Amino acid sequence: MELTAAIQKRCSIRRFKDTPVEKEKITKILEAAQRAPSWGNTQPWRFLVITDKAKMAEVAQAAGGQPQAAGAPVLIVCCATIDDMTKKGHGEALRSLIPAGAMTEELVNIVLGSDIFAPYRRGDAYMAIKAGEQMMIAVAYMTLAAVDQGLATCWVGAITPKEIHKVLNLPDNIFVHSLLPVGYADEDPKPRPRKDLNKIVFWEKYS
Ligand SMILES: Cc1cc2nc3c(=O)[nH]c(=O)nc-3n(C[C@H](O)[C@H](O)[C@H](O)COP(=O)(O)O)c2cc1C
């Protein structure tokens, strides 16, 4: 599907068919997340794919009981780690860019020595914020890739991350960012309204 068409078609779907989702399609969606850009190529995302309905229901309970979180055949639990934002993790990510010609060893040292370019220099809370930012891009990519696969999603960000962490027995270095149920749509809602372009876009001068 053409990208603009996928962007226009995507909308949050909260009712899904029971039809199982092909694993190849889920892989395509995850590959889209993999290709997302990230701060210094840190890629702090981790994705846990759940198809077990009982487990899904437990996770949904920790999402304020939102039924859509457990309503699709597949639930992608989108997690992040600040390990990839630490000096070591960020350094490795930057060095991975050298063979592609997008970084030099000299630049790596400049980046890691800068309060602006290196989140680790501002502490754990800042690294978590930055990791969360990168997650948003990956999840957005997945929502569009799902449309491309004829599938639908509903981004679920209203969650209690610590409870989901416990339900899924996740390691300490991982935090839950959001949930993405994926399945075939069982509703065809109207496009949701957006602010007019002239209210959000300014050319040359803010007015
Ligand atoms: C970061 C984020 C968190 C969201 N959290 C929830 C959520 O917890 N539950 C839900 O039903 N929808 C959630 N949504 C979906 C929004 O409500 C939806 O995108 C918005 O109303 C616009 O509708 P559309 O996606 O159909 O265009 C979330 C969307 C984003 C981007």
C-alpha cells in the first residue's frame, strides 16, 4: 500500500475479529519497528508478542481494564530499556554506525562527552524519557505497517506499567511503555477529527 494511503486509512480499532493473524504479518509489523529511527541508533525497544488469551486478559486488567487491550488475537507489549541509553549502550550504538559511514570514532567521543547529545549524562530519569521518545516512533511505524498488512491496531498507552511488568515477569532493566493489540478489524469507524491544518501549521512566521 502506498504510504499516504496507509496514513489516511489508519485509525484506532477497538473491536477485532477472532480470525488468527498470520505470523508473517506480525513479523512484517515488527520489522517496521526495527527500521524506525532512534537517538544515536540506540534502538531501546523490546517487543513481547502475546497470543495467550488468559495472559492478555491479565495485562488488560493492568490497562485500566480496557477490553481492547485483550480483544485482538495478538498483543504486542512494547517495552524499553535504558541500558541502550547508558554510556556503554549509547557508545555501542554510535559505533555500529561507523561501518555505514554515519559516524566516526572522533564523533563518538564528542557525542558521549556532550550534555546535549548524551542522555546518560543527565541521569536515569532523562534516559527513561529519551527511551520513551524512541518507543513512540517504533510504535507509530507499527501502526502503519499493520494497515499495510490489512490489519488494525489500537495504541494503548493508558496503562499501569509496573503491574504489567509484574504480570509478565519482566526483568528489572525493562519497562513497559505501551500495548498494541493487532488483529483484523471488526468495525469500520469514521475517521476521527483533526485540528485544521491552518490551526497547527505556520509558514515563515508564527501567528
Ligand atoms: C500515546 C497514545 C496513547 C493512547 N492510549 C490509548 C488508550 O489507552 N486507549 C485507547 O482506547 N486509545 C488510546 N489511544 C488512541 C487515541 O485515543 C487515538 O489515537 C485518538 O483518539 C485518535 O483516533 P485515531 O487513532 O482513530 O485517529 C492512544 C494513542 C496514543 C498515540
